Amino acid sequence: MEFEEYRPMLLGLAYRLLGSMWDAEDVVQEAWLRWEGADRSEVNEPRAFLLTVVSRLALDQLRSARVRREAYTGPWLPEPVMTSEAGPLDTAELRDTVSYATLHLMERLSPPERAVFVLREAFELPYDEIAEIVGSSVANARQLHHRASARLAQGRDRFQPSAEDHTRLLAKFMDAASGGDLAALTELLHEDVVAYTDGGGKVRAALRPILGRRKVAAFVLGLRNRYGSPETQMLDVNGHPAVWTRVSGYEQLVAFDIRDGRIKEIYNIANPDKLTRVTPD
């Protein structure tokens, strides 16, 4: 049963590296097969062994996944999961690295940068162990972490809002959108807001990100005018509140990134293949 003790942690690691729980489960299953076939007398530290196996498998998968994502129809967004299924979230770092905004930002990193960042930030591995996992020198591992941290810092708010503030802002957004209040909606949006819609070619969706407060507000209200006020419910997703909606029979999940007290990015996940792990009550 030793492997089962580590399974939630390993799923959390693979999910952070891949942005897909489907792929993460495949990686962890392969790690289990390797664990079953390993000579236990040569495994001094099961946790270190399993972290290494999962990280390397996920790195291989991430490299091939990036090619597929470049050919994806419209913006590719990570697969959201209920917070309760995201693995251990005992530290601020574990919670931050599983947030939807951070997963989206990590798509900017190279596979080695992403692995080093996750292993250092979320799992607090020393650089010598990280270097061995990713096949680099310790100095290079430090440089990869520094570069990844700098790139992610450009897109993240230094001070994260509390869950209560996040929920309150989302509620105001939904009220303004459902009421058709353009002024109130615009006031909630960051000047440089970006809206992404992932339909995966399976449902109608914007094929390019929508940029700017005026265009995003018009897009949101245009959907409301076309389809009416949707059925909505607040869910706890990836460690933060998100809004589940049903519009004209189609389910969607809308997650948000908040910067300076306003909505900086909107992630609308409409691809039905990515919504199987986020379900309303």
C-alpha cells in the first residue's frame, strides 16, 4: 500500500506539470507499473524514487503535448479540477502552483523550466535532487528556476486576494453581466483584461483571446443578450472560486485571475472534455 500513500501527491505533481488530470492519471499509472517492477532493495527513499519517475514521465509527455497544443483549435486552457481533487494543498506554495492562473502562466515556460519551478516551489526539493531529475547541473537548475520565477512574476499579482474578496468580486461580475450593466461590468475589469475561451473545436467559441476592457465587456454582454442569463453556481476550483454556468444547454466553467483588485484574465472553459471533473451540487 506504500504507493497509494503517495498517489495524491504524485497526481498533484503530474497535474501541475501537465495542466491535465487525464494525462496526470496516465503518468501516475505508468509510475505505479514501474514501482511494481522495481527492485525494492535498491529503493532507499520511495518518495524520492516516485517523484523522480513521475517528473521524468511527465516531462516526456509535456514535450509531446506542447506539439499537440500548438495545433489546438483556439486557445488551449488547462483542465480545471475541483479543489478537493487537486492533491495536498497544505502550504501556500502548493495552493499557488495549482491555481488556474498559475497553470495557465506555466504554459509559457519550457518543459525543464516548468519542472524545476514546480519541484522547487511546490515540493521544496533541493537543487541537487532537481538537477538529477531533469538531467542538468545544479547551477543550471538554479538558473532554470530563476528564469521561470522571473517570467511568472511578470504575470502574477504580488498580493493575492483572499477567498472572500475573490468570491465577492466574482459575484459582482455575475450580477453586472446578468443585469446588462455595462458601466458596473467595465469598472470590475482591469484596463488590460484578457478573455480566453477554450471550446476545443467542439463548441462555438472565440478562436483568439479578446483584449481590453471595452472589448471584453462588450463580448460578455453580447453573450448575455444572445443567450439570456445563464444558470450559474459558484464552485471551488483549483484552490479558488470559479463560476459554473449552463447556457443554452452547454456547460461552461469561468475562472478568473485578479490583479490590483480587478479582473485581469477570464478563462472560459467550454470544451466538454475538460469539464468532467468540475460538477455542481
